[in-house]
Amino acid sequence: MKIEGNSQVSREELFNRINDLGKNQEAGKKADTQDTGNKDKISLSGRTKEIDELRALIRDLPDIRTDRVEEIKKAVDAGSYNIDALKVAEKILQEI
């Protein structure tokens, strides 16, 4: 079962942002790299910090949203959890 909510950023959205930022960062690295003779020097853009923060967010995302699971468990126990069979059937057909 797939549970969707609007309170958290999806992993896919974060992954796409990181990829976009990574591409921009690679272009920035090439432009910012300077040849100083015997010493290597590289200057990274400010995007590096943002990419690191996004990666940390992805690592910290829970595999299971325990708050949502508990909410559904309570509704099931109380007998107030109703599902729309038509929506379930539509989702099944979309996956096929």
C-alpha cells in the first residue's frame, strides 16, 4: 500500500533536486578550477553545501512514516478507517 502525504518531501523530488544541483556543480567546478603550477587548487561553488544538506535530508527520511502508520492503526481499531474500493482498483490497474 502506498501512503501519500503533503507534509514531507518525497525521496524522488529530493533525488531530482540533487541531480540537478550536481550537474550545475560539475559545470561550476570546471569553470572554477585554476591551474597554479605545482599546487592543485579547486574552488567549489556554494551549491556544495546545499547538496550536502539535501543528501542529509534523504538519509534522515524514515523508511516508514510511523506517525501516519499510528494514525491509520487508530482509525482501524476505532472502526472509522474507510477505504474507497474504486480508488484501490484504479491504483491496481495503474500498476499493471
